[in-house]
Amino acid sequence: MTPTLNRRSFLGNTTLLGAGLAASSVFAVNLPAITKKVKVGLIGCGGRGNGALADFIAACKILGIEVEVTATADAFKDKAEAAGKKYAVAAERCFGGFDSYQKVIATDCDYVLMATPPAFRPVQFAAAVEAGKHCFIEKPIAVDPAGARSVIATGEKAKAKGLAVVAGTQRRHMASYLSNKALIDAGAIGPIKGGVVQWNGTVPWTKRRNEGESDASYLARNWLNFTEMSGDHIVEQHVHNLDVAIWFLGRLPVTAIGFGGRARRQTGNMFDFFSVDYDFGDDVHIHSQCRQITGTYGRVGELFTGTEGVCYGGGKLKGKEISVPEIKLDSDNGMIQEHVDLIRGVMTGKPLNDAKSIAESTLVAIMGRISAYTGEIVRWGDLAENEKSPFYNQVCAPAAIDFEKGDVKAPEEVPPVPGKA
């Protein structure tokens, strides 16, 4: 029988659960009596931003805390106003424009939720930490190596200030994934020797350019389809699965070599598909596969093969019979649980800090993209350590600061050509 891990015994049994659980979720505790209300600001009022705010509010309800939305911000003011109206935010605190994030941060909010396009996240994260805010930052956290490394540096500043940073990698806050991670750490499938991670689906949406529309407006509206804004879908979407591989293996890949191409995308400059071999050393290879093509077979998930069995991400695990404590969380929804963990960590004086882990997972996704775009092998050190590498200082343009300055020129809607990129 699998024992249940209750609140009282949690700390004494942490080692049985493995590092993943110890660093991610903590079970319900009594919050300090003085914690009656938290204030939150929202930066980025699209579908994901509105979803993140709803999840944050649901987490506060679970914890029995009142929440006030102090301000909203979006490049397009009507979106900020729509979100603000839904949550009773005063009109004068619904900000529009590419510098509107600064106005949210300047309010008396305790927490900032960041769900703008990935290109903007390093700059906005740095500003929020500088202002002393606890942060929820959507994945991925950057579109280029320089941006990802800056997030690691900002994360260290947050740690020094005692600020919480939680990323939108909800699988790390789901009982099914946490349980499988604990079982793998306990040896249920033996050492992982290989696997495959996949996100095969369709293009979520496409926006056409309006007549007379500025480059800045068009890129901000159709951000999902431009590498400079989203990082391409291997970074923007498939980072979830790559993050699981890194988490379950407990280390980063050494090299990436891949290919990809464009078949049917209607706007932007991204690829439709990627296939990347990630070498994690010790003869362990993970095949990364992602595709966004309508009318094709879809599959999203992870598979890891060990010497003693196999694990399907957060699904079935076939291996040795090993018992680990049962994991009980506050919510079955990882996108709500991540906010519970964010707030509880602050309230208990143990703030979580995901900055380094999500930055590293983002860099791993960027490794695969660069390899596929160029046709070259890309090493982890090329992006994280070796300043002489041609990839180390690679930046995407236009950058976030260009939007604030009003100096934006849209890239050509032509995909890279391997061997020439």
C-alpha cells in the first residue's frame, strides 16, 4: 500500500519524494493570521494573461485570502480596459502602450503576473524585481540567449531580495508528474537511457496585417508567428516538454542537432516543424519533435525509457514496484496549483524561485531552434558559457526596448534557410 504523506510528516519525508517535489509544491499549512489580502497587477491582457489572473484568484480562494487587482497593462489599451472592467479595476489604472508595464509595477501591488509575448519578458521581469515585486512569469522567458541569461541574473537578484519567482511550467505542479518524478528518483525505472518529447498540433491562431497598421502593432498582434516575438513554437510551446526532460533527467543536454522547415504557415517567419536530437551525455539521447500543421496527427507528451522500465510523462509508469508517499495537492489543475505554491511560499517565508530552471529550459529550446535554422550542431556552452561562440551573443530584433522607443521594423516574413542562416 502506498502511504499518504500528510502535512505533519511532509518535512520528514521530503527525501523520499526527490528534489523535484521538495523544490516545487508544499502542502497546505496555516497562513499567518495577518495575511488577509494580497494585491496583484497584470501585465499582458490576452488569453493567457486573463487565464493567469483567473488562476491567481482561484489560488487565493483556496488559501482563504482576499485579492485585489490593482492595475492592468497591455500594448493595446482596450485589452487592458476589458480585463480591468472584469475585475473592478479603476479606469485610470488600466494602462496601454509598450511602456505600460512600468505603470503597473509602480502601483502598490505585491505580485505581478507577466503574460506578454516572450520577447518582452526579460525587460519586464527585471523591472518588477527591481521594484520589489513577487513574480509570476509565463514560459518561455526569452527568445534569444542573451535574454535567457539576463533572466538568470535577475533571478539571483530576486533571491537576494527574498522575492518569489514562479514560471508557467505547470507540469512541475501536477501530482501525476510529481509522483512519477519521485518514483524515477527512487529507481522505479532505473537510470533513464533515452526518450522522446513531443508537441504535435496546429497553429493556435494567425493574425493578418491591417491596412495602414504600424510594424509595432502588427508584430504585437501577430506575435505568435514571428521568431523575434515568440521564439518559434519549439521555444514558445514545446518548452513544456523539454522542461520535463531536463527535470526528470536532472541535467542539461550537452549538444543539440536538428532540422525543420516550413510547409503551410500563412504569416510570420517561423518553421512549421522541428526534429532535434538532444545529447544528454552518457549515451543518453532525447528526441524532440514538434509540429504546427493543421490536419495532421496530434500528440503532446513525453516518454522516457529506463534500464528497468518506462515512464509516460505524467501518465503510466511501468517498472519496479516501489512505494513513495502519496502526493496530495490543493488543486488538480497545475495552472492553479502553481499560483498556490507561489503565494504560499511567500506567506511561509520560503519563496520559490524558478528563474534559473525556466531560463535553462528556454535556452535548451533555443539550442534546438538555432541548430535547425542553421544546420549546425549547437553546444550548451555556445549559449551559456562560451563568449567567443557566434551563437552566444545572438539577439533577436526588434527587441523589447525598440518598441518602447518607437523604433520598430518588422522582419521579412521569410523563414531561415539551413546552411545559409
